[in-house]
Amino acid sequence: MAQRRLLSLWLSEGLPPAELEALAAWCQQYSPLTAVDPPDGVFIDITGCAHLFGGETKLRAHILSRLPKARLAIADSAAAAWALARYGEAGDEDIAPLPLAALNLNPRSIVRLRRVGVRRIGELMRLPRAELTAGFGAEPVLKLQRALGQAPEILKFFSQPPDWREMAHFVEPIFAPAQLQAALARLAGALCARLADAQLGATLLQARFHRIDRQLPEFSLRFASPCRDEFEIAKLCKEKLQTIDPGFGMETISLTAVTETLAPVQRGMEGETPDYARPVNTLLNRLGREKLWRAAPHESHVPEFAVKKMTVSVPPALWGRPRHKRPVKLLDRPVAITAIAPVPDDPPAVFTWRGKNYRVARATGPERIAREWWQGEPATRPETEQIRDYYEVEDVSGARFWVFRAGMHGGAAPVRWYLHGFFG
């Protein structure tokens, strides 16, 4: 049995967890066993792998050619490799000259050991184990034994996420639409079966076609929510196939998914709940994600800025109950109107919109909305004063409008009136 050999890769600066996992996945080109060492390192078990790169020296040089800022060390234990990478010299495997910090000891233990003259690992190795445990606890002995390979170490080796891809190879190239549809349907069935076992659903699917002339036409499917319905996927693929030129035939077809969690749903006694995502999926793939969107709340007191557009693939946000009454229909931008108020601060008695006069019978308000100074100065607001007094007014025929007065009497600009919405 080959002697165990571990390589410690250390970066001088820490990485976010996602980037560190990506680095561990990249290191699997050298060994299938890699472990994340937060926040700034990766362990690689190179037992039986170094000869594939010409030996440990050439393996080290190969990694440093791609990661020149990294420090590497190889030893018989992970603790020793960790210590040498951070405190040792390149190529040296002797941990005796290293400081006590190389054992990753508790700072309080290091201070206490220094008081009795122990500053190096070699000096710690010469002390009797029983006396060391009695005087300084179990930690120094355990850390030392791990570095020397005399105590077990626990490494959680990193595994790459599964490859959610299905491929079909053909002895004879296929090009007929029926053949392509059948191949995609089989791939969708196999992929959805695997996703169901893992309780996942596809949010993005990419179909790629390998033509015999080395061209790679492809198309993508997007979903409003995670999907693993093979019949829905096959139907959407059938529509997208119209954009694919088969040329002289396809040798290989692949279907790759980007996934999210999709737990199984318990069916009710009264029947299945309608799947409203299906028609949205059809529109999403026909029109594109830029033309299909959903409204979501946005933190703003200004009514036209209180809503933002979000892609339909984002889960819907919860809408809070408004503190003030709002119209059923809100105009994208306030429309200027002409209004007459008997008293400067009163609601209008008459206003004109699109050449028609409206006589006000009832009115409530005002609700004042001032400038959001912490948000900057939006360039899309029609008024310069950015102080609005809103009124809900009802004309003599019963129609109700939401109007506001911009500015204040006696201000830098004359008062102007705007129509902003309609009540039911």
C-alpha cells in the first residue's frame, strides 16, 4: 500500500466560500480527493497521483505555474503539510524547526509553552507526552500527534456537483424532425428521472446538436419555476427545433440542466392543483425573458417608483398592505391637467383633462408625499418641486380620480396639477 501523501495549497488572502469550493473543484485535475481548508487553503490527497505528472517536484511546479502566488507543501499528514505551507521552506518536510503556531494551537497554549522555554515544534517533541498533557491539556499533544501522523485526521473531501446532462450518440446521423423530437423526448425523460430522484428541477435547459460538419447549433429553454415534467420539456423542445438547421445530420445530441431544489408535492383528494407555470413557460420561451416580466414591490413613497420589473423566474415577492388608499389603475407617468381650486390649499373644484371639463362633487385629502432626498434626484419626475399633495376626487357623474398638486403656493414655480390614477 502506497504511503499517504497530502499537499497543502495556501493562498495569502482568504477567499469567499463559493470561490474556495471552485478552487477545490479545479484542483481535482490533480487528484479526485480534494478538501476545502477555510478560509484560504485546499488539501489535495496526491497518494498514487504524483507519478502521472512526473513526480512530486514536477507536480508542484505544474501547480505553481498556474497559481504563482500560492504556497505549497507536501507531507505525510494534512497537519504537517498545513504547517510547512505556511511556516516552512519550499521542498522541506521537517517540521521540527517550525514555530508552535505551525501546529495551529490555541494562542493561550502557545503563550504558556513559551513561558517554560518551548518555542519550536522540535522542543515540544522532546517533552514527555504524559507531563505535557498534565501541564497544558490534551490539545498540544493531539495537534503534535496529528502532524507526526500518529493520530487520525478528519478531512471532508470536496465532491463536485453531479453533471445534470444526458447525451445520445447515433451510429448514423439523424436529421428528420421526427427523429430529433424523439431523441430529445428520450433525453428529457432520462434527465427528469434523475432530477426526481435528487428532488431537483431545471430552471434552464440547453440542447446542443453536434452536426457531422462540426457545427454546434443549440437552443435554450427557461422556466418560470423549477421544472422536471418531461412532457412539458418535450413540447417546448419541439417548438425550439424550428430554429435548428440539421444540415447533413446530427451525430450527438446533449441536454444539460441548471437546477434548483424542487420537493415532491402531495396530491390532494379533490384533484391536482392547476400548474400555472406551464403557459408562462410557453410565453417565456416564445417571447424571451426581456419581454416577459412580473411586478414586484420597491421601497419608495413615490407611487410610480413603488413598483419594479422582475424576471418571471424570480419567486414572487410579498406585497404589503398600503398605509394609504391607492387607485385601481395607476398611470405610468402623471399627466398634466388644468385645475381651479377656490382656496389655494383646497382640492380642485373643476379640472380639465383631454379637453373635457370635470366638476368635482366630493374630495378627500390631502396626502403629502415629499422628495426622497436619500434616493437622490430622479430625473423622470415631471415636477421640479417634488412636493405632492394627493386628493381623491369624485365628479358629478360618479367617476373617481387621483390627482395631486405639485409645489406650494408662493414657491419658486407656480402650482401645477396632475392626474395620476383612477379608482374603481
